[in-house]
Amino acid sequence: MFKIAVLPGDGIGVEIVPEAIKALEAIAQKYGHEFQFTEALVGGAAYDTTGTPLPVETLDLCKASDAVLLGAIGAPKYDTLPVHLRPEVGALLPLRKELQLFANLRPCILFPGLLAASTLKEEVISGVDILVVRELTGGLYFGDRFREATPDGGQKATDILSYSTYEIERIARFAFEAAGARRGKLCSVDKANVIETSRLWRETVTELAKEYPQVELTHMYVDNCSMQLIRNPRQFDVIVTENMFGDILTDEASMLTGSIGMLPSASIGGQVSLYEPSHGSAPDIAGQKKANPLATILSVAMMLRYTCKLENEAQAIENAVRTVLAAGYRTPDLMEQGGTPVSTVEMGDKVVEAILK
Ligand code: IPM
Ligand code: MG
């Protein structure tokens, strides 16, 4: 039996998470596994009820589970709260830190059925299969930040960016291993022409490369990478980068897959791994049954792969998604070139049908 902590969170989180649970239940039924789901509050939903975005009970539940399934957090109404109470800084970042999830895997795969759904040209994106390995517990998002008054009556804001050799080495090692198991190409992305953390990053990755002679390592500046991703994305196999660059580049890379609603993620490194879609809580479409549940459904496929070690079952979900997309079913974010429009729940139902077939 696998114990799953379920944290739907805010906005479309509460709509997409049930669809991923349905997919896991279909897997349980078909392959004879058992999943135990326990729900807890996180983000704005937790703040509204308990006064804190990450209640101790939620964290304890996560630590006592085999895996965490997270929807999304945040909504405009929380944007004016003191920073430590905001869902992002008060819940998501501490959750990642507490669970020691230093490696965030974001596979950007273009399902053939979605070739025409992207805003980018088919000949550019056809066959894209990139794994972005984003460092998740260091860098700017976890550095000290503060403000000071300046003599001219204004203010000065500071965010500290630091990385240690240890932090760089463990994420780079992870990426080298991942590249070794794929097409053997690793691109390390930094801004070593300007910032010091990036120079340490590049030195450390270069040094580690000696242990992985079978992996072809290249380095790329982040500004160039953002351009290369849409110029010629098929040049990439595995990309490894620091926290903020990874945050930005994965939103960009999601467009290679047709929609950010297609980008799953796994955050690993500690005892308990966390699975969540790479997109946010999408307040603009929340409550309208429009959200694409596939990123979350593909995230539980990653859960089956990495936590449950059930590769066949993981592929069963991915194949079901492929089937449903090939049959033309589309949530609004995928409707660029038409198709059969479906709601969040109908998309989930179609995936379940395809799993059980
Ligand atoms: C992501 C999100 C988060 C991040 C936000 C919600 C804090 O954008 O998972 O990419 O920046 O890590
Ligand atoms: Mg992001």
C-alpha cells in the first residue's frame, strides 16, 4: 500500500487533483495496487482556515507519507499579506526545503497529438523530448532578503544569491545520471559571464564531468538558452540549472509541449517526494471547469515511476494520455487548432477509460 498525502491547495488545484486521483484509482483497479489518500490544507486554503499557509499537521502528514500530490497554491487575494504568510513563500518554498527536495524534474515532451496545439511551428517542435533538472532548494528563492531606507527617502531592496559547491555538485550529479540513462547529452545553464555563483556552478559541473565520460557536457548562458529553446529545441536532451533560471526556462519550455497545462513535475532528493504540475493556480480560470488536468495526471505517472517503482503503470498513464490526445479531446488551453472540447472532469474520465481499456 502507498500512502499519498493530497494537498489540492488553491485555484484550479482543487479541480485538477481529483482527476489525478481518479487515474491512480484506475491503476489500482487494473493492476491490483492500493493507494491510501489523505487530504490536508496548504496555501491560501490553509491560511483561510488556520491562519498559516503551511500548518504543522500538513507538514507532519507529508513526512509520514510515501509521496505528496500537490495541486497549486496562491491567489491574488493573498498577494498583499506579509511575505511569510503568502502561499508561495510561506508554504511552497518551506515545504520543498523541509522535505529536502533539491531536484525538480520537469520533462518537456511533445505528445504527437499536440503538434498543432503549440503556438510554435511544427517543424521546430516535432519530436521534442527534454528533461529540465532544476535546483529547487537554493539560490535566490532561499537567500536572505531585506529592505533599507536610503538617504534620498527611497528604499533599497536586497535578495542574496548564493550556492555552495555541495549544492551544485549534488544536483549536477543527479543530472549526469539522468543524461546517462537518456541520450547522453547534458547542457548546464548559467550566467558565468557575469555572476559569481554561476562561475562556481560552471567550475563544479566541469569538474564532476570527469566522473561521467560517457555524457557529453556543454555549457550555455541562460539568455542564449532561452533563445535556443525556441530556435532549435531538439538540440537539448537534459538541461541542468539553478533555481530561478529553471523556474523561468521551464515556463518557456512548456510552450514546446503545446501548453503549460501539459508540464508535470517531480521534486525529489529527500525521504518523501512531491509531485505537482509545473503551472500555478490559474486564478483567471479557477472554478470554470476549464483547467487541463493532464499535467497533474502526468505528475502521478512520475510518482508511480519514482516513488512506487511501477514503471509499467507509469507508462500506462502516459499511454492513456497519448490515446486521449490522439483521439482529439482538448481542454481550452489545447484548442489552438480545434478538436473535441472537454471539461476538466471529462478529460479525467477519458484518461480513466483509456487506462481501463
Ligand atoms: C513553480 C512556481 C513556483 C516557483 C512559485 C509558485 C513559487 O512558479 O513551481 O515553478 O517559483 O518555484
Ligand atoms: Mg514557475
